[in-house]
Amino acid sequence: MAGGGGPVAICSLDRPGRFEPGTSQTLGGHSGGVFDFDWNPFDDSMLATASEDCTIKIWSIPEDWEPIDANGNAKKGESMGRSDALAVLDGHRKKVTLVRYHPTASNVLASTSADLTVRVWDCERGECVSKCEAFNDLLHDVVWDECGDNLASSCKDKALRIIDPRTGTVSSTVESMHEGSKSVKLQYVEDSTHILSTGFNKTSAREMKLWDLRNLSSPVVTQKIDSASGAFVPLYDNDTKVVYLCGKGDGKLGYFEVEAPKVHALSEFRSTSPGKGYCNVPKRALNVMKCETARILKVTSGGVEPLSFTVPRKSDAFQDDIFPDTAGLEPAHTCEEWLAGSSKKPITISLDPKKKAGNKGSKTKIMSVASLKKELATAEERIKYLEGKLSEANIEF
């Protein structure tokens, strides 16, 4: 949101309503605007924010956080400030533009910055574990593959670079993905054997390309979409192999099935309200018994609109053919194991309501500076009391 301290509005999915700046509680702990944020895939209450103030901050949102009441009206509450951050990742020399959590390792985060670097962080230790400086222009996007073994990046210089995130080295490059100079967005698809890119051709028409990672000399599919001017935001569902191309600045949303080496157009959704940003709701939060296969949240000038996609079925039973096991809340390995070379796919869970009872993750333990100071003050007070007792008993210590 606009305003001092880089305010971020955080609302409940199951409690929509009116959010009022100045009344509803916000997260506002930066000295500059927030450009990007990402939720921890293994802790639904943990959030990372990237800011103009050159820092990344990790937050834990309280369970009782309620900026909107049960009637849908703004509710007063205590906002979060600078001292409430669990950790501050400080190392970029210019504004931080993107943050992406690792898909399988706990508390690993990738970030991009206007200082033309990609950094990988160990959030628990607050340390940068690798840095890639192979760029000579601003980065448009960076994405992890399914196992988190590689990072794909797009840049204003039109090049695709595949980065080894453990070392920060570039393993392969495509010199020119799209001939147009506007933003290029990426998604790993087909179990990370291919990369889908969206951009513009030399006549500024929007297009989509599918690249085979085993042969990056030319795309296996090039498909012109339309001539609108806004960049696409591609959202990929690895379970159903469907990619949603969301138009930034317009109301168009087309979706395609990716079946390499082909891409099949499925349908299209149009609205009159232009979208500023889009994201997928995690599969764990969908209404699977009503066959809701995807829900996309669309940010507009007036609020956040949920767009629900369902597959019509006559049966009321759980449809396991459209709801395969999906990534759960348990990390496959730790940061140390991943840095040592461990490569694992996400640990999956069933979406069947009868089997979901035990699918709950555990809270990530990262101590904030404020909580450590509080613990230290309590300990020092206890030590002073015990020392007094020893002195009263004439016991040397």
C-alpha cells in the first residue's frame, strides 16, 4: 500500500470486507516502500518483504490478526513496526525488487536488487550464502525450479540465465528470449523440464514461448497472444499442468494446458476492471469438494477480487483425478542439507478432506531482536536476584 513505512495490508481469506487505512492494522516496518513479498511455503504465518530501503525483513503474523471484523467492517488493532521483525537480511546496496522462498528447503530465500545481483539467504542465520553478479541490467524475474536446484532469471538485456543458487554461478544462457524490450516473466513447467516465458515480439505483441532445458538453442513453442501493452503474469499449477496468463493493466486472463512439446488453449476470462497484480491461492485453501481447481486473487484499484475456477462434476465425492497429492507444509530438507547438495522434491499431502487431519505444519523458529532482548532482560533480572541471595548467605561466587 501507499504511505510511510511501506505498509502492507494482510487480511484473512475467509473474512473479506472493507479494509480502511488508518483504522485496520497493517504491517509497516520499513523506511521505504515495499516492492515485493512472499509467504513462507512451510509456515502460513511467516512473510518476507523486500523494500526500497535495501533490506529484506522476515515477519510472523499473529494468529489473532484481524483487520476486518465478522461483519465485514474495518477493525482496530495494533499494527506491526520495525522492532517486530523476526530478522533483517541486510546486504543489497540498492532497493530490493523481488523475493522468492525456496520450494523444498526450510528458510531459504532468493532476492533480486537494483544493484544487479541475485542473492540466496539463510533466513535462520540471517546470512547471504551465495551471490550472482552476472547481470549488466535490471532483473525482471527470478524463479526456482521444482526441487530448488536452479534459479531461472530474466533481465532487461533480454537474456535468460540459469543460475546454480548454491554457488551463484551461471550454468546456461539464452542471449535473447523475446525481441521486445518490455518485461519478461518466467515459470518452470512440466516438472521443471521446461521453462515457459512471456514477453513481447519485435512488433510489441504479447507472446508466450516454451523452452526445453535440454536444448535451449530455440523455443519448442512460440505463440502470439494479442497486441495489448501490459506484461503478462504467468501463474502455473503443476498439479493440473495449467498456466494462467494474467494481463497486467487489462482484464484479460487466458489459460492453457502445457503438454510439451505443445501448449493447448483452454479458455479465456475477460473483465472490465484492469488488474495491477495477481497470485494463486495455495491448493490447501481451495474448496475441493466443490471442484475448485484454482483461485486467483486479482488486485484492482478498488480492492482484491477472487477469481474461482471450477470443474463441473455431478458426483459429490472427492475427485482424485483433478486433485492429485500436492505440496504440503513440511520441508523436504534443511538449509544446511540443501547447501551440502541435497536435492529433493516437495513432500506432498492429500487434498481429500478425510485424509487432511494430520496435514499441519510446524511453526518456524526464528527469534526476533525484540524477543531476544526481552529474554535477555528477564535473564539478567534473575541473575541479579540470585546474586543477591548468594551475598545475603555470605557465599562467594
